[in-house]
Amino acid sequence: MCGIAGFVDYHGQLRDIENNLKLMIKTLSHRGPDGEGIWFDNVLGVGLGHKRLSILDLSDEGKQPMISGNGRYVITYNGEIYNFKILRVELEHLGCKFRGHSDTEVILAAFETWGIEQSISRFIGMFAIALWDQAQKKLYLIRDRLGIKPLYYGLVNGSFIFASELKALRAFPKFNQSIYRDAIALFLRHNYIPAPYSIYEGIKKLQPGQILTLNVGHDNKPDYKIDTYWSATAMAEQGISNTFMGSENEAVDQLDTLLKDSIRLRMLSDVPLGAFLSGGIDSSLVTALMQTQSNQAVKTFSIGFNEADYNEAKYAKAIAHHLGTNHTELYVTPAETMAVIPSLPSLFDEPFSDPSQIPTFLVSKLARNHVTVSLSGDGGDELFYGYSRYFFTHKIWNKINLIPKNIRPALSQVIKAASYLGSKNLRSLSEVLSYCHPDDLYRRMTSHWKNPTTVVLGTNEPLTALTDPDLQPQFDELSQRMMLFDLVSYLPDDILTKVDRASMGASLEARVPLLDHRVVEFAWRLPLSHKINNGKGKWILRQLLYKYVPQKLIERPKMGFGVPIDSWLRGPLRDWAEELLDEHRLREEGFFNPLPIRKKWHEHLAGKKHRHYYLWDVLVFQSWLEANKY
């Protein structure tokens, strides 16, 4: 696991390529504290940089940037290819020679032997790759299928730049990109900025499953194209059309086999390894399957809170005891938890306001005291129908469908008129009745600020994977559409962003075996009856977990992984929030209309309504703005 950065200086503006590369990768030291490397071509103005967190082949033979055996390719890469040993054997049979034992060397040999796209189709892993082709004078940027590893890129003063995190781009000379106002509107809706957008004008995120190809040396003008080598939407459509026809028991057994292999591959490491254990279904299953394949007690980690509504540590401890893991738990005080808040702008680089970012960082710090790699259970909710909002949205849409379609528009207008008497509930009902498609309802269910362009001044919301007509799936089942929307947006842009930045902020590598693409593809072949049963989601995961953990230790209401932001804003964080939400300050900065924000702040302080999610979005942006001195 590492951090990467680099550039193509088209106009020869950089007088010192080596020093500029070093400045960029220095900002990524937390991602790679074990070493660094640079490679550059002064003639073409191409530079590649790398910060290393040593996981496999700790020797100098694993250092990057690395040049391929025939000298054609140079790579700087962040991630792991878990099946590299199998690929290495294949390549050796074809005559390839290897100096060391790293997966990076296997990647290069694969590119030499099979070509780029065919090689990627063979890779099982998580990766963000920058590959320089010296023969063709092309730079390739490649991101893994699910978006587990991040990769930003853009044009700054005529130079093409890229990096694992925005802080490395900001270190590039004359970086002075403006804040992208439309991205703030997206942020207030989602609590993250969905790909391909970023908080900066002209800086984008490469989307999951994409390859960017940049031609260098043509008219001194950046010329790139983006191709998709793996599409979650196409995969889902194919899975639905090729439904798994076996019995329920056969489905459970096949998932068991797939997950064991996924976890076995992710347990490969030359450094100490463990697992996050929250006590929920997903992390418990990952831990259980790890323990069945380990000849010693797996090291597990959980964070506890003294606030009962937020504390799952006791459940994690019981499961750890049953499985016989070497369990470490840490109960953190509110003061210790809140102490993370000032570091959030630096950890996440752009506004990101999922409050579970705080405990995720804390458990990563805890784990890093004992291990360098930790497996995580992320992905189960999106693949196996785990979120309560799926059920809630379905229930509401079924009620809406009881009203004839031709009556709904008129009824919506009548209710909207009545809402001016002062009822916000009527206004919400009017809006829901106006929806022509369940996607609109689900988008509302997953929105924080429902109309963010009325809060963020001078903005329009750009199209996203959730709203672009050209990106919508070709199937109608609402349950499947909701899971797919989360798979292409919420999962990579919220969950995986949170896990990557929080874990790497502690110099810890996090691996997510449920998101092995083979598991994802199998999950989309399963009929809904294998995911939803008797009003509960994750049916197949539960049946598999019951083989290893008693049902009584698992079955309880879903809690999530949050912190009591609501009470903190009325107590110890009140002064901090009041300063950031000051009406004069908001007007002077010019990004927000202060009236709706101040209204929600007063409602929250008075205890009339819990407005902490809305307020946390604004506070995170304000904190980021302050840290970046705009």
C-alpha cells in the first residue's frame, strides 16, 4: 500500500523535475512511511513518484517506481494484486524472469506479455496504477473495478498531474485551482463529492473500472481519452440475466468457497495482519473465515464508546471470544474522539462529512499499533441488501403506487398549496407524490440537504451516476436499482473513501474481501430471495455466518458506526460550531446562504429537531475552508 504522484510537463515550465516530484510525494508520507522513489525523463518532462508502505517483498527489489524487464514500462502503483503468485507461475512458464518477489514486478511482466487490458482482466485486487510506456510515449492511469484505491488527475498551467490524494496535487508548482461551487451542492446532498468531480475546478477523480490514456509529445497539448474496462452497471445487468439457478444451500456453499478464497488471498502478507471487528454481520463473517484459515489466533480490533446507543464493542468482544481471536478493544472518551476533528481537513483533503470517519480513523490507529494490514467487512450492505433505507423506500413507493398515476400530480399540487399554511410534513408529502419514478424517491432518501442549490450560492448540480440518463441500468426492479446506485456511487465515494483515508492516515493497509470482483459478480447473479427473507436483508450472509457464529450473537438491530454528533453540537462542540456558522462569516465568505443554515442551527440548539446531519455537512466544509485558507 502506497501513495503515488506524478506529472507530464508539456511546456517545459518546471526547472527542477526531481525536486517537484519530491515535494509532491512528501505530502503522502502517511501512505508510505517505509521509503520513497522517483523516476523522470527530463526530455519529455515526465515524472513518477512513489511513497512505500512495505507489505510484500520488503527488500529493495520491491521498490518503485519500477522499470519492466524489457525496459519499456515504468510503473508507480498503489494497491495489491492478490493473485500475483498464480500469475507469476503462468508468466514463468512463458519465459519471464523475475528479480524479486513483489506483485509490482508481476504486473509489469503481465503488461509486457499480455498487454494492459488483458492483464487487468486477470488481476484480483485493488489498485491505482500510473504506467509510463516509453516506446509509445503514453501515460496510463488505471483504477480498480470497485474504486477501492483513489486516483485524482487534472491540468494545472498546461501540465497534466495525478496523485493518490489532493494534497500531492496542491504541492505542484503554481497550483491555484478555484473551488468548484457545483461540487459543494453535490456535497451537501450526499455528504461526499461523487466522482468524477472534486472540490477543485479542473481536478477530477478517475472513476472505478476506468483507464485514462494520455498521449505525450503530440503538439505539446494534453490529449487523453478514458475507456471503461469493467462496468458495475453492465456487470449487474449481465448477472440479472444469468441468474444463479441452484438451491439456497448450494448458493450458501458457493459463497462460502468464494469468500474463503478471497480472504485467503488477502491474508498474504510479509508483515503482521489482523481484522476490524465491529460485531456486525459483515466484519464477523470476514473474521470467522479468516480464523478458519489461520493456524494462530487472528488479531481483531474494535473501538468502544461509553454512550450505549453508539457502542457495539460488547458484541464484538462476544464474537471474538467465540471465535478465539486475539482481541483488542479500546474505549475512547468524547474528548479523544473530538480530538480527531481538527485533523479531518488534512485526512480527507476535500469536504467529506460521514461522521463514521472519526471512529474509523480511531480503530485504524488502534490496529496500527499491532499490525500493518487489517481486513474490513465493507461492501456487504450494498451487495446483499443490508441498508434499512432499502426497505423504507420500498414501503413508501408501494404506498404511492396505490394512488393512480393520473391523480398524483393534481393531488401533489393541492397538498403543496396546503403546505403554505406552515406544515413541512405536507411539503415533503407533496414532493414525494410528484415523483414519477422510484429512483427520484431513493435519491431523496439518500440526500441530506434536499435542495442544496438554494443553500449554496450560484450553483447547479452536475449530473452524476444517480442522475445521468445515459448511465441508468436497463432493469426495473427497485431493490436492484437501489443496490446498484449505492455500488456505483455511495460505496466508492463514501465508504471506500472513508476507509482508505482513515486507514492510510494511520499508515495502515485496509483490505476488503467482500469486494473481490468475483464475489461482487456472484452476488449480482443471486435472486433477491437469497438476499431478502422474512423482512430481513443479507439472508445468505446470515446463513453462512451461522455456520461459524451462533445466531444469538448476531441477531440484533443494526447500529452503524457513528458518534453522537447531535449531543456534541449542543454541548462541547457548540462554541466551535457557532464560530464556523456565524452569519456574518458565512455572508463574507460567499459560499452559503446563511438563512437556512442558521435556522437549522437554532432548531437543533433548541432541541426541536435533530439537525446534526445537515449541520455537520456545513461545518465540515467550513472547517476545510479554514484549513485551506480560502
